[in-house]
Amino acid sequence: MNEFIITELKLKEKHLYLLVFLSFIIISCYHLSSGLYMSSDSYRFSEWADRLLEFNFNFFDFFSIDKDFHRPHLFFFSLPVLLIALCKVFFIGDWQFAFFLLNLLLLFFSLIIFVKCLLLIKIRPVIIALTLPLIIISVDLLIWPRYILSDMIYSFLVVLAIFFIIKGIIKKKICFLELILITFFLLASRPSSIPVIFAIIFFIITSKYRIFLKPKKILQFLLMLIFLMPFVFGLIYLLIEFNFSENDKLGYLITMVKKGMIIHDRPETWVNAPTNFIDVVYVYFLRLINFFNPYADSFSIIHVTFNLTQLCAVVISILVWLLLGYNEKDQNKIFFFIIVLSFSVAAFHSFTIIDYDWRYRFPIILPLVMLFPISLSMFLNKKIKFKH
């Protein structure tokens, strides 16, 4: 009897992976029909890859060319540059398409890891399958994988980090070696990986305290951060303005705030130029809220509908978890990490810049969608217990 149950479970998982593959095919067909896209950053990566090839993959010489430029050190871009360089070596004129296919491959592995994360915490395959339409209609997943950028690499590493966080939660043992390696690759993928690394470290330090294992306490903690962070950013703004305004990079950050800029290159979202400290705090608060904004004037009805559907699913998931998650220690830890991760990324870009197309939101989409099947499982389990 037990062997039969195990066999049935494996068959269900096989069916689930088949559905995952079909979902990937749908997303990939959309990207292949749309074609790859080169942005200004893509051409910059291509130029750096050419330089790396000139140095015969000598990273010491490659990193030295960064000294005379006002930008983050080239180490923070070394992973995508290395992969582009390898594509140029093996595929020559077709390197762009090869990198595009690499992005799609990473998307496929991201979906597989997404499923494995949920199976680790005993979410039933049928519930995971109900989540797949939310992934298929995710606008972010339908946009960024076709860009010749570091976004898909970065997003894959974020999902991989979540897998090892969940594995550590289930086994009651932190996967230090794996997380250290992922942290290194995150830093090598882009400089804006700092909030993800902060979230990992913060979770490891605080997850042992019981105060962070209860849904209401976690929500109170989040609301407190949403209220306090704009004030903290306002104080940092004053510090920069009065002490470091001549620094080009730091000066650029406060210049955007002085304009009342919320979303970069979307003037319809801007507010009046701040005239006092409270106005500055208000700008940062609006940025924090608008990081999850599903609407923009240029978005189509379908675009907005897809975004709203995904946002509603996440909000409902959090509400269900608040009502039913009080006895689920492992799942509460997972919710806590994903919330900390999402807030950390949102806060970082609220202080720096929120891109025109909300590009920096892409890496936290799959983690947020992960909340839906977990909360749905809580709801169904509660309903079954109630019937019995």
C-alpha cells in the first residue's frame, strides 16, 4: 500500500514537471516570436566582453581598466561579461542568440527550482500546478529574459538562494557553503544585488528569534519598516546634500529627489520638488509604494490586467497566511524571508532609482508568486481539518 502511494506521488510529480515544461514552452515561444533585444547596457556588456577577450580572460588586467571611470568596479558585472565573452568565442556572429537561449535555459531551471522549493515544504503538486498560470501571465517573465542583460542570471541566482534557504529551514541547518557561493555570484552579476545579500544575512541572524515566526509580528515589523525607512532615507539625503553633494554618483541620487522624481523617465508619476524634510520623506514613501505599482499610462489593458492579477494573488496570499499561518513555523520562516527579500530590494531601489519599466522588480516576482501556493495549501488543509 505504501509503495502504491509513493508511486502515485511520483506520477503526480512527473505530471507536474510536464506542466512546468509546457508553461516554459509557452513563455519561450512568446520570447522567440518577439526576438532578442539589445539595450544600451547590452552594448556596454558587449564592449567589456571584447576587452576581456583581448586580455585572454585575464581578469586582473580586465578589472584594471575600471580605474579611470566613474562607475562600480567591473567585478560587479564580471559574470554576465564572462558569459557573453564565452558566447562570442563559441558562437562568434550568433553570440547574441546564444546568450538569449542561455537566458531561456536559466528561466527553465528557475521554474524547476521554483517547483522543487514548494515540493520541499510538502505542497501538493496539484496546488503547484494551479500556480503556473500566474507565472505564464507574469509580464516581467514575458519581458526581461529576451534582453541581453544580467537580469535573467541575477533572477536565477535569487531563486537558487531561496531554494537553499528553504532547504536549510526544512533540515534545521543553514546551507552556509551554498549561500556563500551564491552570494559571490550575485555580487559578480550586478551591483544592485546588495539588498538580496542583505536579506540573506538578515534572515540567518534573525530567523532563530520567535518574534519573527508569527504572521502578525512579521506584518507589524514590515509596516514599521515601511513607515520608518522613508525617514531614514530622508536623513541620508540630508547627509549627502550637506557633505557629499560634489560626488557625482551620490549627487545624482539627491538630484533626482530634488526634482520630485518617483519613477525614472515617467514624469506623470513625479511630484512637486520638495521644499522641506517632510517633502523629501514623502518622495521616498511614494517610491517605496510605487515599486509594486501595476499601472502606468503607457501600459495596455492586458498588461495592467496581468499585473493586477498577480498583485491580487500575492496580497490575498498574505491575508490568508495572516489568518491561518500561526502554527506553521517552517512556512512562516519562508514567508518572513520572502517578505524581507522583497522589502529589501524595494527599499534599495526606492533610495536609488526605480527604472522606467520596473526592471529591478523582476528578480522578486517568482519569490512573491511562491506565496500563493503556500497560502492556498494552508487554506485547503484548514478546510480539510474543519470537515473532519
